[in-house]
Amino acid sequence: LLLLTSVSLHQVYLHPDHLRRKQLYHQFILWRTDPPV
């Protein structure tokens, strides 16, 4: 299930028609790796 979810997120991240979602995903990763003070 985790692998399937990862693949789905990866497809969404790479999908050219989901630029906004890609930006949100990137911001989410940045927030998780470097949370705001």
C-alpha cells in the first residue's frame, strides 16, 4: 500500500498538468524537512 501511494505521488509530482499540486508537494517536503520556526 505504501509503495502504491509512493508511485501515485510520484506520478502526480511528475505530471505536467499538475504544476500547482507539484508546487504544493514541494512546499510540503520543504516544510517536513525544514519546519518553520
